[in-house]
Amino acid sequence: MIAISKQPCNNTVWYNARQQRDGHNITVPAFEPVAIQEEGLVGFNPLNSFFGALSRDLGIDLGTANTLVHVRGKGIVISEPSVVAIDKKTKEVKAVGAEAKAMVGKTPANIIAVRPLKDGVIADFEVVEKMLKYFISKAHDRSLGIVSPRPRVVVGVPSGVTQVEMRAARDAALNANAREAYVVEEPMAAAIGAGLPVDEPVGSMIVDIGGGTTEVAVISLGGIVINHSIRTAGDEIDEAIIQFARREYNLLIGERMAEKVKIAAGSAYPLDEEIRVVLRGRDLLTGLPKAVEISSVELREGIAGPVNAIVAEVRAALEETPPELVADIMEHGIVLAGGGALLHGLDRRIAAETKMPVHIAEDPLSCVARGAGKMVEEFENPVYRDILTSTQRTRRIRY
């Protein structure tokens, strides 16, 4: 049963019969009506209906490396790095996204460029809130004029997060002016975005390799049957390249150089034609600038650690999968999603290790955002409603 307060307030969150005001919980008298949102139930609020008519619902892939925003009816309109530049003294946001990433390692003493998400979860709540508010506003392109957008939002989170981390993602969206906030597990969203038959009695395996986490999941009948999540992904590969350059060449390189080299020549399996790239950084012995040319063969050896961990996780998930679902996966193959799927030869490496066909999803970088966006666009679809309801025990609505 749901009771709605007669005097909704923009600064009030009603939850479990307690009113949260100024950071303190105040028990509401038994006779005072409160708004409690249980699984799958929706309370009517005229203010929400008004703002909902003016706002565009969003599906957001809140990633460690990149944030993508899917707007209902428009598709993906934002794909920018999850980086925020802030003033250390005033805490004022100076830049967000691509503009902030260009400042990494190049800022003056009073400005820092930070990545507020680590290993797929929120490390700095306030900065994530500001970043989300910026992206929500940008997605609406000021089309509402002076009215602040209040969209319904579905946010993708790693499947291995705790309830506290899941609630942090939901609360960040609510505090960024979302009128309703849901979370969906990234492998499920990636599978929907990749076009897999998640609601059918057919086993599908999705491997979502992001910046902070790698998600391996077997999905059938609208639910996740087997789920593995490890915090080894693109960032660890970048770090392995930095350590490789330091160990082999006494060369200190930055994160951006490591990522650039990974994209250009990183590989998990021997290439038909090996590639050579130049590493530029500072010589640790002389302190002077230095450039060295390396081959993709050397680089493959340097990143073998994290790549082996990802492949091992895929094999471990297959070992736990029921035989009927394994038969389906053998027939239809494993699907790779996320930015890590673009690592040269990773699909062939996994195919060689598992003896199964492996496919890279169409536009793997945007699979989670497209999946979350599809759930927003077909919000009344009972399959998607069940998925969203099962992900969170309760849903909090901000009035």
C-alpha cells in the first residue's frame, strides 16, 4: 500500500516511514501520510507527471572510464570520459568529460582532474553527483528553458557491487534531479543492448570488459543464472603497460600514453601482422625525455597478467554453467561487450581457450547504455519491469 504526502517537498526523501531532512532521520508520526515505494509499485504524483512530460527519460552507463547517456527517442547523445576537473579550494567544477580528461596531468596546483569512479563503483559521491547533473542537463540541451529537467533514469552498475554501492549510484542520480532512479546490472543491460534473447529459455553468455570491472554472466529467462565479476579490466591493462615500460626500459609514462599504446598495439593473441609503436616518457636514470619503439609482441607479454585473469574468469564461469545452458552457448557463442572487447585478438584468445565461438557485439562500447536506454524506452514491457524490480528491493522516488 502506498500513501502520498499531501505536501511534497523537493528537499525531502520519504523512505521506510522516516523523513530524511538535513542529513538526520526524523520518525514520522503514525497518522502522518508518507510515501513508501515498494517493488514494482508506482505512486501517482502530479508534480512528477508534469516534470515527466517535459523531461526525456535517460539510460546511463556510469562507467569507470567513460559515461554514456541514451536519451529516449534519440539514442546515445553523450559519450565522454568519466573525469571531472575541480578547484581544490572552492570545490567548484571547472570542466567535465572530454574537456576535463584533456587536463589530466597538466593542471596547475589549484586544480585537480579526478576520476570519481573506481573499479566500477562510486569513490567520490559529491563529484559523481555533479557529473551526473552536468550530463543530464547536457542531454536535455537546455530545451526546457528555466525549468530544471527531472527525467526517469536507469543507471548501469557492476553486478558484483554491494547494496550500499548500489544505493549510492541510485542516490547520486536522485540528487542530480532525477525524479525516479533505477539500477540495472551491467551484464544484463549489455546483453539487452547486444540484442541477445534475454527473455527466452535460451542460455546466452555475455562478457562485459569495461574500465574498472569485467563482468561474465550467463543469462536465461530474464535473469542471471551465473555471474562472475572481477575488478580486472582496462585500467589494469593500462597499469600493466606502465609497469612494463618502467621495468624493461626504465621509462616513466603516463596513463594517457599507456591507453594510447594499448589501443594502437595491445593484443591478447598473435596478430597476422605485428605492430610497432613508440613509447614517450621520462628516463628514470637521466631524468630527460626519452622515446623507445616497441613491438606488439613485447606489449602482449607485458599485459599477459590481466588478460590471463579475464580469460580465466570466463573459463571459471563456464565450469559452473548447467549443461543445458552450455549447449546453448556452444551453439550461439560467447558475446564480448565493453571497451575491452576491442583489444586486438581477445576474441580469438577466448575462443582458443574455451573451444567455443566468440563474437564481438556491434559497437561494444555502447552496449550497456543502449540496453539501459531500451529499458527506458520500453518501460512498460513486463520483462524489463521484472528485471528492474528484481535488481532493487525498494525504489526511492524523490518528490
